[in-house]
Amino acid sequence: MVITKVKNLKGEITVPGDKSISHRGVMFGAISDGVTELTGFLDGADCRSTIGCFRAMGIDINQEGSHVVIHGKGLHGLKKPESILDVGNSGTTTRLISGILSGQSFISTLDGDDSIRKRPMGRIITPLSQMGAYIKSIKDNGCAPLEMGGSSLNAIHYDSPVASAQVKSCVLLAGLYADGITSVTEPVISRNHTELMLSGFGANITSEKLTASIVGQPKLYGQKIAVPGDISSAAYFIAAGLICDNADLLIKNVNTNPTRAGIIEVAKAMGGKIELLNERIVSGEPVADIHVCTSSLHGCEISGDIIPTLIDELPVIAVMAAAADGTTTIKDAAELKVKESDRIATVTENLKNMGCDITATDDGMIINGGNPLHGTKIKTYLDHRIAMSFAIAGLIADGETSFDDEKCCVISYPNFFETLKALS
Ligand code: S3P
């Protein structure tokens, strides 16, 4: 795949279904009574890992592309898998499913690829152990492979040191299997899809400020869910529409949940021409069409409470910053270091190689934008968001931008390059 500078970028697109919501739809459907039907499901490698894990535990799941039907067996209907559960590259699968597996009467083991084996699982081992779960990092290094289950759980209150929806969701899901009320307080609010969706399935789950609480042992009932487009996938086209010449893009049917939509605020703060049209609620989630066009961007500071609402978008926001006049400072984003790659390092290395003035810091980056970018071979580190963010940088760079391996896009956006090519 080679990307070159575009002269114009126009059109109307939809992006694949939201990854976070797709994972949750499968998981919650599996532990509910009756049938759950998902439309708009993200047919990407990560969500397929989630489907594979639940099939291995006896759940009948029919998938035809973005249409998925899950025949749930209730809270206590999973059966012991015959082999190790394969979570692939998916941190969301690993951490959320661990909450469910910890509450099972059987012991199971999960494992994933080289990237998953480096990601911190101490953040879920700590609260699950406090709940009385048996959970063990088999290599004793705080990472996968993990073994868990076979003990009963107590409800706890957990003060999470990190703003992480994966940690929060893991504890809340374990809370389904405990008697009493389990609650989690976060330092800053993270995405709340678990709270919204579990409530739709019939759980007694409440949120107040930074605390989410769930009552254990509920009856959950299968639902019909229309999964909206993923703002993290729309982000590449939001950025492209703002930084390319002669651009005008309409991205339809995108999830704009405020706990996810920080990129819209940042685009506005940078002077971007961006508007939300046709705002509505679909399956309990805010959805809109997003219109963007060519803008003169200027740098800004991105820090504090907004960070969890745009954590996955920071690589492409860094690309926007490289195209903007002036300095953009990203702070309070040390979590970037423990994503599919160390995204402070991988963004800095690739943007520097394209001619951008960028400095990595302990918790973010300082980007002095406005230098012309030039094409290079992008080192993706097999991180889907790095590949796609730098494809967008390639649209404004002189020369050719290529990739050591762009196939990693299958994790969250299998048709990304086709959609991009069709617009230019
Ligand atoms: C996700 C939460 C985020 C995000 C990930 C998906 C989720 O991770 O980076 O891509 O679906 O809950 P953290 O909550 O750990 O930051």
C-alpha cells in the first residue's frame, strides 16, 4: 500500500461498527437469557476473538458479517472451555472477559498474541483478587497468559488508580457474580458503554459522578442492538477532512457518546470546521452524522479530564497537530504507553521520520506543527491505529508513504484503505 498527497477528498462514508459496543454486545448477550441480535457489528479481528471465546464456552453465535445472533444461556450458562481461550490482539476481550471468567465455577486460561502478552493485567488482577477471585498471571509477570475462576466472589468498592473502562467494566462484570453491590470509582470518567448497555439488558446499574455501581446476581435478557459507527474509526476521516486541501466529508451514523467524543472538542479547539448533524439516540447511545471540511488548524493543549475521551484518537490527533500552525502539547496521557504499542514512542518516531518537530514526554508529546511532511516507510509495530493514522499523514506528505505491514488494520477497520482510496 502506497499513499500519496491528495488534491481533493470528498464524499459521504459510513465507518464500521463501534468496537467497544460490538465486544460488549457479544459478551452481554452470551450471559443473558434468550436471543441477542446485533446489527452494525464490527466484523474485525478483535471482535471475532470475543466471539471465538464465547463459542468455546458453549454459546451458539451465528455471524454473517455485521449481523450477529447470540443464543444466550444466562448468567450461569457458560461451560468450561476445552482449550485455552484465544483473545488474539484484543485488550478489551482480555480484561472484560476476565471479569466474567472470574465468576465461573470452572477454571479457564486465556492467552493472546505477543502484544497482549506485554500489556499490564495487574490492573485487573488486583481488584479481582480483592473480590476473592482466583486469578493468576501464569508467568508471574502481571501479563497474559492468565488462569482464573473456581471461587465465589464478594462485592467490593474499588478505587481504580487508572481511568480505564476496561478495568471498570471488568470489576462491574465480576460484580454480576457477587452478592450485593459492587462499585468502582475512577479518577476521571472513562467510556460508559458497559453501564448503558448492561442497564438495557436488565442489570441494576447506576452511575453517579465518578462511581458506577451494580447489583449482583441479576437476570439479564437478550436485546436487539443497532451498533453505531465507531468514532475511533471516524477519527481518521475527521482528521483527513480537516487537514487535506479541498476536502469535504460527511461521516454518517457515528457514535458521539460524550465519554468518547473528545476528538470533536479538540478539532473545534484547533479551529476545525466540524459540525454534528441529525443528532439522535440509537440503542441507548448518542449518534450523529459528522461533517468536516478543509480548515486552517492551530495548535492547542490537550490534557486532563478530556484524555480518556480521546485516548485511542491521540495518534491521529498528533497527525492533525503536525499539520497545524503552532504548538500542540499532549499531557496526562501516559496510558498511551500500554496500548497495542507504546504510542508515545511509535507516534513520535514516525512523525519525526516524516519531518515533524515532535518531542516525546513522559505522559504525552509536544508537537511544533507546520513543517511540510515527507513520505517515508511507516513502522506500524503491528498497531492498527498507527497504520491508519499515518495513512492520513501520507495524504498531506510529499512523496510516497508506505508501511512495513498495514494488514494490522483488520483489528478494527478491515476496509480502511478501500474507503480511503474511494474518496480521493
Ligand atoms: C476500551 C477502552 C479503552 C480503549 C480500548 C477500548 C473499551 O481502554 O483504549 O481501545 O472498550 O473498554 P482503557 O479503558 O483501558 O483505556
